[in-house]
Amino acid sequence: MKTVATIFFIFFIGTAASAQDRAETLKVETIEMGIVTETAPIKKMEVKQEVARLYRFKNSRVKKELSFTTKANSPKMA
């Protein structure tokens, strides 16, 4: 009985809610704007000079990078 009453109540509330007169919606005034199709190309004025190195030996770059020295490597006077 309780479930039947609940279903009837929900059905009644749903029907009453859909039967209400809805207020008219106001029309929004739209503005037409043209589309700009002309675009100027952007030129980057950055110039970088890069040097390509040719190494005679295969791992010379790796050996160069691994042979770095730090301040901790330098000898200190006691």
C-alpha cells in the first residue's frame, strides 16, 4: 500500500508540475558581426647561428661531456 501511494504521489506531482503555465521567455537581441578573413603573417626575427660539428670518433661527444670538472674536483690546500 505504501509503495502504491508513493508512486501515485510522485505521478501526481509530476503531472501537476508539467501542467503549469510557463512564462514566456524574452527574446534576446542578437548582434551580427562580420568575420575578418585577412590576417597578416607573423614573422619571427630570431636568428640563431648553430654550428654542426663532425667528429672523427664515434663517442667523442659522450667522452667530452663525461670529462667535465667541478669545483669539488680541484685540489685544496690544507
